Amino acid sequence: MIKAIIFDLDNCLSAADESSRQLLEPVFTAVRESNHGTLSDGILERAFDDCWRDSFDVVAQRHGFSRAMLEAGWNAAAHAEVTTPLQGYPDLGALRELRGKLFLVTSGFRRLQESKISALRIAELFTEVHVDAIDEENRRGKQRIFADILASHGLSPDEVLVVGDNPNSEIEAGNRLGITTVQILRPGVTRGNNAAYYIDELAELALLI
Ligand SMILES: [Mg+2]
């Protein structure tokens, strides 16, 4: 029996670029200005596109940012925040219908992730909210955070679902712990091959619990 569901935030409960594509423009500008010919314009554009799906450290490594590019982008990203209200995906109301404890676990820069959560006004729906802050020391990572949630709430892996859009992040972390994983195929999300279930909308979770 499912007693708890752990949700991802970006591209799961709200589109990462819902506020505006301008949100990360200072980051892209900082990276571009410190590029100095390291990467072609085409690779830079692909990297910036990836920033809407993956955390900045993952993107920087994947595309081979120089140290200067990483640092310049990092400093800009650490100051980014959403200051206008967000709606999230139109099916967020389904969260209120779900039985059991709900958890929110999101990776990224703390200020930005916390600003999105507060702009969405969804914190009260969750038993706990965890930001896996990439800009802080002793980062636990999603797998450790999931394991800690299970331990502190006395949950076994077969009593939990992990729901998110990213096969390499929360889906992989959940799989490693033996938790049943659900990839939600929001617009623009590519279907992976490592989740136990695939859904298009949150309401479908009711059928899995
Ligand atoms: Mg996500």
C-alpha cells in the first residue's frame, strides 16, 4: 500500500520556464561573456536549453564549460529568483485528492527553488519540502534525501512513489532505493526507459495508489 509520494518540482508540478524565459537570461549572459571561444554558439544554445531541464552543475559538466564560465553562470544563478505568482500545471488540484503524505524534493539553487515554491503557494500541501541545494556545502543529493525521508517516517520503499520528469535525477535515485518510480510526461519531456510507470497527468496517480 502506498503511504507517501515524493514529488519533483520543475517540469513536474510547474514548468521551469513558467515565470518567463527571462528568468535565466542573466545566467546565460554571464556564461556567454566568459566563453571566450571555448564553446561554439550552437553548443552554448543547446546548453542553455538544457538549463530548463537539468540543474546548472549537470549542464556545465555535460557541455564542457570552462571554470570561468561555470563560476560566472553560478554566481548569476545563485541570485536568480521568481518574484511574480506562479500557477503551476493546471492539474495541481489533484494533489489535494491524494491520500497519504506528500513530499517535495527539488534540486537547484536554494534561492531560486524556494522562490518558485513560495510563488506557487503549494508548501502547505506537503508534509516536508526539501531543497537539494547545489550551492551549499554538504549537499545530500536526491537519493540521500529520499532515504532520509523513508527512515524518518518509518516508510519502506514499497510504500512510496517517486514522481518526476527526469530519468537521470529523481527516477534514477528512486530506482536505486527500490522505490516505485513514475515519470510524468509534461510537454517537452522525453520519455525515458527506467521508470516503472508513465503518466501524463497527476490525476492518474490515483490509479497507482
Ligand atoms: Mg524536474
